Amino acid sequence: MNIILGILVLSVLAVAGLAVLLLPFGIFVVQQGSVAVITTFGKYSRVARPGLSYRIPIIQKIQSRISVQNRSMELSFQAITQD
């Protein structure tokens, strides 16, 4: 009975230790004016907004970071009519 309890405690400690080690690798920051597309095993999962976010390491990946800032562009055109 003591051996089973010892193995159980050891496995719980191993899982907790693994979680503590992987926790910092999942934290990331999305800069202001952009969003990050998160995929899970290559399939779209969610969009992370600006600020501090978390992803599950190894399972989730930041596919791309997209700027959402407004960009203005001067367009000049000339209209030619048949008048």
C-alpha cells in the first residue's frame, strides 16, 4: 500500500513540476495596434487581442501577427469623360 501511495505522490509531483516548467513558455505579449492569430495543431483557434496572453506550449502556435492600425494613402486619379 505504501508503494502505491508513493508512486501516486511522485506522479502528481512530476505533473505539477512539468506544469510549472511549461507555464512561462506559454506567456506572450501582443503589441498595441496588432492582433495575433492562434492555431491549435494547425487549425484556427482564436485571435489574441493586444496585451498579455497565454497559449498552451507545443500544442498552440502563434500563426501570424497582423497590424490593425489605420493606414492612409493619398490616391490621385483623373476622370476622362466623353463630353
